[in-house]
Amino acid sequence: MKINLIISLFIATVLCSCEWKSDEEDLVLNKLGTGHGIVTYTDYTPLKSKPINLHFYIPEGDIKSMPIVFIFPGTGRNANDYLAAWMNKFKDKQAIAIALEFPQDYYSTSEYIEGNMFKNNKPLPEEQWSYSVIEAIFSYVKEETGNQASKYSMFGHSAGAQFVHRFVTFKQNTHLDKAIAANSGWYTVPNTQIEYPYGLKNSGYTDNTTLTHLFSSSLIVALGDQDTDPNDSSLRHTPEADAQGLYRFARGEHYYSECERISKANNMLFSWKKIVVKGVAHDFVAMMTQTVDYLF
């Protein structure tokens, strides 16, 4: 009995070891191509000393014609988990998916979710913004793969949604097509009477050009209707954030309704969409599963 047990354990160990090696062999490092892997990107000169890890999945097929989707994780910067969720749910979708990891060693929370627009309360040149690297990465992906897409889309959840909705707000003349901001913790409301980063006052971007660009963008505000915990340890509570609501769902509703109100008050086209995902709380896998098809 003991001998049989030892043999069984040995076989199981060998099988597990083989499976692990197979997974490792499938992982492509520092080269974009069919399959999944990681590339450390440092080609954008203004941020060359602040690398970004690109966790990618490219299915078999006509790579040149595939749409490109950039995925932005939460404060944990767990881009690998977000890519795994994509591969689990959308592996058959003919799209290049890239989850961007802004490492915490190089990008503080504010440098990630607020785009590194300011340092010591002084504005930085736009080329130094974290937002500005996205266009460079888009060009890099096209060059490395031969892809011919003219635009890219975005999906961000939680802190990633903060990155996404501020990218849409402040970056103009980009190749962005559609963007999903899901379950953001708090927002930069385009109100010129509210101090940045909660509003546009003193942001340097307070004229109608900013508003016209923002409201005409294809932004999708996605909200889990059960994301209602005011005591979530990762949820910011300041007077300015709480003025938007005491939990994420309320803050998202406030953001969308305020933007719709401001656009109407200025007689501006409002091209946004709001998606309320029933029965879902702060769950990036469920939010991705229920909303990503809107990008296509």
C-alpha cells in the first residue's frame, strides 16, 4: 500500500511538473507575437526610465486586421490577472489584447490614476504624462505585429477606470475609438467650479474645447449596481470624493448625470453610454464579461 501510494504521488508530481513547464514554454517574453506573453516597454523617450509591462494575448488569425484593446487594472496593478480573465472569457475573439502594468516601483498611485499631469502642484509637459505613453504603445504594437488598425479601444476597472476616464478627458487628438470606465472609485467631473482633480478648476483645461472633446468621445460608464460598500478599504473618502457619493455605484451615477447635465447646458453633443450591470459588485471579471462586447 505504501509503495503504491509513493508511486502515485511521484506520477502526480511529474504530471504537475510537466504541465507547469508547458505553460512556461507557451509564455512569450519580450516579443509580440501569436500567443500570450510579456513585453517590457521602454521605447517612449520621455518615460524611458519608467518601464511599462505589456501583458498580451494575440490569437491565431489575421493579425493585421485585428482590433487592438488596451486593458487597465486596478490599484493592485495585476495586469496578469486581467489578461487571464480576457483569455478565459474572450480567447476566441479575434483581437489583440494588451493589459498594461504600470509598476508601483515607477508609478505612484497618483501617477497612474491621475496621469502624472502635475508634480508638486506644478503642471508637467504633456509628453511626460502617463497618458501620453498610450499613443506610443499603439504605434509600437502596430510596428511589431504589422497590424493596420487605425484606432484602439480601452477597458479599465476601478483604478484603471480612473485612468481611462481622465485619459478621455485630457488627451485630445488620439486614435482612441471606444473606452469603458468600469466601477471607478471617484471621478474628475468636468465642472470648472470644482478644484482639480475632482473637477477642472486649475487643471489648465477649462474651456469648451475640452468639454466638446470629452462629451463627443465614445465613453462607456459601466457600473455594477451592487458596488455599494461605503466601507471598502480601497475606497477614497475625502469631502470632495464623498460629494460625488458614498460608494462607487452612487459616484458613477453622479458622474454620468453631471456630465449629461453640463453637456446639455452647453448645447454640446453627448455621445456617451451608461451600462448598469445587475447583481455585480466590485468584480473586474464580471464587469469585463458583461461589457467588453460594447467595444466591438
